[in-house]
Amino acid sequence: MHVLIIPSWYPATAEDVDGIFFRQQAQALQRSGLQVGVIAPLFRSLRRTKTILTGGYGIRSYIEEAIPTYVYKSMYFFPRLPPDRARWVKAGKKLFERYVREHGRPDIIHAHAMNFGGILAYEIHSETGIPFVITEHSSTYARKLIHDWQWAAMHRSAAACAGRIAVSKHFCGLLRTEYRGLDWKYIPNMLSAKAAAPFNPAEKPRGNHFTFCSVAHLNFNKGFDILLPAFAQALKTHPGLKLQIGGTGMADAELHALSEKLGLQNAVTFLGALKYDEVLDLMRRSDAFVLASRNETFGVVYIEALSQGLPVVATRCGGPESIVTPENGLLVPKENVQALTQALIDIYENRSRYDAATLRNNCLKEFSEKSVVSQITEEYRRILPATPV
């Protein structure tokens, strides 16, 4: 079976982690024996003024992990207005035409996120008849960031889908309310091959302190403004706790200032941008993971932490409810400093309850490449029963 992947965003470089789960899933499908290709318009924001002249324009193609990948480099000028979405879709059509000329017509298209990838998939479907599947990841639904003008094309695309997938059970319910009369199937995101690579949790290095780690973009949605005060309160009970934070973002300076105001200079370390291998290394050097997000459709970082043997503290913000259980961590309400403080204390005081090997093994059973790929390919078989997989 020949599958063409259309992500709404995609890593621009080998080190880029923005949309890395799209790339990892494409590679996993390729390893399972499918023929896989990727087309991805890569439009940069005007906020990155340095890339206006240096970021490149037009079609580029390359082979990555045996996957032919076609990208169209350009700029967003007005990303919240119709012309830029139309430009993105037009660029995607050019990529599709080039891809088909060089690799043949795909049997099925798998788009990630309705806006914009799903709309491009619908346009191609309308012209070619190729069926398409949508996996929805975007937090814009819960965050009410979808503009009125965007909905018509999104509803049209959703109605024409041969299969609709959401990455958490909670998200399935939300999407059923947004797209009334249409059903959604839960298939989670998968662990990367690197996160699932063999290692012995018993050999995790042990430091002199109990260390929480957290990795995410430093922005309002990720709730670091809640985590830092909660951690400061937990320190009053257990002064030896440490917190290491990986990531950068628009709230970087603000969060550094908040940490200093709370007197956390000796307990909290901001690590800045981390490559993927560095994220996994941080997790293996830590004792627990925490993220106080306001909205998550899934949260790959939670399963990455579990795969490295860490118990998880998360908020009830959509995605974590499909991942975190009493056996592998704690869920707390959003925006609740006191509840988060108590969860941090509870994880530390009950640390012997969480066996690293058990956490890892249970995570691999549910979120491994083999498990998730089998669910995705079963969806493909349902749509194209006569096509060999």
C-alpha cells in the first residue's frame, strides 16, 4: 500500500522537534512495509525576520529514512487570514503533482490536523478520488483559536474523510461536538524508536537529589507560571528537591524572572533548547516528570517520560487523561497551585511505589510503534480492503 503523509506542520531540519511526531510516525509506517511519502509546505513566520532572506523559497526534495520528502518553503504574511491558507494549499498541490510524477499515485492520503493538512487532502481527493484519513492533533479547538472563516472548509473536509482519528479519548469527545454527526476513533501518538530503544532502568544514574524534569515550549499554555510557584511551595516541605526545565519560548525571560522572584535559583535550572537525544538523556537522569499544561490534545512528552521509567505529574487538560493513571503518576486540576504542590510532594514521598521498569514496560505495551502502527494500518485496511498492506 502506498501512503502519502500530509502534515500541517513539519520539522524544518534534522534537529527541529516541531512536528517531530509526524516524521516519526511516517518512518514507523515505512518500517512496517508500507510505501510512504511526505509532502509538507513549510511556511515561516514573519516574526523570524532573519529567515526572510535566508530561509529559502520553493520546492525542495530529499530522502529521509528511505522516505521521499517534498517541502515547499515560503513565508506566512497574514496567517490568520484566508489568502495565506490558500497559498499554503496551492503550494501543497504543487508538491503533490511533483510527488506523483516522480513516485506514482498513492493509494491513500493520511493528513495530520484538519487545518491546513486536511483541507489540502480534501482538495486532492476532490480532484483525484484518492481517499484520505485525518488524524487531529491541534489544541486550537480547546483554546478557541479557530476563526469563523476557517470552519466551512474544515467541516467540508471532515465530512469527506474516509477515516477520522483523534489522539486522545477526551479529544474524541470534543471533536464529536465540533463536527456533529461525525465519529472519531482514538489512536494515540506513538513512542519514537529512540525512546523505545532498549536500556536497563535499573542502571539509571542516581543523584544526590530527587529531580523533577519538565520539557516543553516556554509559553502560557504549558503552565510553567503555575509549576514554579507550586515547586516553591513543595521546597518548603522538602528543601532538597530539584527541577530542571528544557525548552525555549516567548515566556522565557518572564519565567526566569519569576523563578528569581520565588528564590529558586539554587533549585531550578533552565536548560534552554534541547535536541531530542538530550531530552531523553535528561529524563534518564531525572526521578519524575511534571508538566502543568492548560490544554493538551495528547502530550507525547508524557509517554516519553514514562518510557524512560519516570512517574508523571500532569493536569487534567485533555490529553493526559488517556495516559496518566494512579499506577504511573498523578493527575491534578488545571490552574491549581495547591493541588500541584501536593502532587509533587506525594510523588517524592511515595517514590518507592513507582518501579521504573514497570512504568517503562506498561508504556511500551500501549504506545509502542508496533501497537500504534497496527491500529493505523487496520484503519487503512478498513478503507481499502482489497489493497495489500
